[in-house]
Amino acid sequence: MSTPPGSAHTSHTSREIASQPDCWRRTAASVTDHQDVLPRLGERVAVVGCGTSWFMALAYAELRERAGQGETDSFAASRFPAGRRYDRIVALTRSGTTTEVLDLLARLRGQAPVTAVTADAGTPVADVADGVIELAYADEKSVVQTRFATTTLALLRAHLESGGPLPRGVRTIAQAAADAERAVATPLPEEMCAAEQITFLGDGWAYGLALEAGLKMREAAGAWTEAYPAMEYRHGPISIARPGRGTWVFGPAPHGLADDVARTGVAYVAESGDAAGDLDPLSDLVRAQRLAVHLAGARGLDPDRPRALSRSVVLAGAHA
């Protein structure tokens, strides 16, 4: 039998997923090299990006505020509020060429220091940023983002570690990387491999990870997924839960949620959180990435080249 396109044996995506623990450790070790351009204690910060990068921005903004290091907002680059002032702008962009990011940074030039985190410092984002952090070792051949996004969040988390105590229940990047090694090696949840639909949930900073898990499944496997803040699930979305479908929670599950989900007959996964043996939520995202590649292979799809997607959204006629 021939190997289907996009299987875990052949895809760039699967190899990039497996490299994440090493990427996280490498980026954590580099934090001191970037202190001058990363947010300083007490600064009012806006973090912007598109798609996956926006979801990482959501997670970081929540973590930074919970750590007491300063007011932090996150925006899709196309939705940045006009006239709002910040001490620093952090832009997350793997390609360094995304039109919405470039246009926004050009408009904000001179209003606040701009730091860009990118995989390629030789791209146009360097022309509209005051400082650039290049994570070339986390770049990807796949159109689908996996390790660049998580390595960016690992860098920002490691910087929070260097600035003071982490929020309660948040692990160090060293611990997260060890968890990610388990996430790369352990079998995928069988019930999720067979589910016709999956809803991803997360509270706090893990909500951004839930959004990203859903996006990975749609991008790589064309799967029907949804994502919500965990406490919102019982306000309507639970109505689609039924046998043959799945609910996957990132981070600690709200009180009583497991019982409510169990009554629907839906498959339930909640293995990241505070308890001993749980995975760091970012490491649990690694399992969702692997699931997306698995389902792509099972459906004869290539996760490296999703339908209708490209590495960067560059809009015709637009200019920074």
C-alpha cells in the first residue's frame, strides 16, 4: 500500500511538530539576547498578528497581565483600534510579509517602539520595526504554522519567567518542553481520531491555544472544529455535543464541566492543567497538531499544502 500524501511519515509538518521541544529550549536560552526589544516591566503593550500569530498574541497577553508585568492587549492586525496609545507594539509574523501587519506597523511608526518577531529578518517587516527578533531555526517548510508559533510563545513566556514569578499554575518553559516530548511520543486519543467533530475549549491564556487547535484541524485536515472559552461552552455550544463527537479542554476544566459533557455522550479529553501528570497546555497543543496531521493522512490530504492557503497573505494593490 502506498503512503498517503500528508501522512506522518512524509510531511514536513509532522517533522516540524516533533522538533518543538528543542526549539522551545533554544529560544528560552536566547532571552537575554533580546532584552532590549522585549516588553519591559510596567509597559503598556499591544501584541498583534494574523491567524495563528493572533492566537499566540491572545495567550501571551493573558499571561503577561496575570504575571503582573503590565497591561497587555492583543489584536488581529486588521482590528487594531485607531488612536489607542501603547508603550510598545509587538508584532508576530512568521513570514514578515503579511499585508495587514505591514500596513499597521507603517501607520504606527513613531508612536511607540515596535518589536517584530519573525522567521526571516530580511523581509519587509524589518523596514517598519524598531527591533527584530529572528527565529530562523523555528521557520517551517509547511504552509501550516506549528513550531514557529509555539516557539514565539515560548520565547515570550521565558521572558516573563526572567521578569518575576509566573502566574499560579503556569509552568516554566523547561517543564513545558519536557511535557512536549511526552506529547510528541504518546499515542493520540483514539476517541478524537474517530470523532466527526471536535470542540476545543480553554480558559485564560489557554483560550488562545483552543482557537489555534481548531484552526490547525481546519487547515491541515479540513475538519469541522469549533473553539470557545471554556465557561461559554454551556451557553449554547454544548447543544451539538453527542456520541461520535469530541470535546477537548486546554488547561484546567471549569467545575462541573466534565459531568455536563458526560451526559451528552460526547468523547472528552482534559489532560492539561495543574494536576501532577498533566501536560502544559502549550504541550497539549502539540497533540492537537499531531491529530491534525493524522486526520489529514487518513483523508488523503497533504497537511503541508492546505487548500486555498498560502504561506503569507499578501494583498494585491496594498502597500505598507
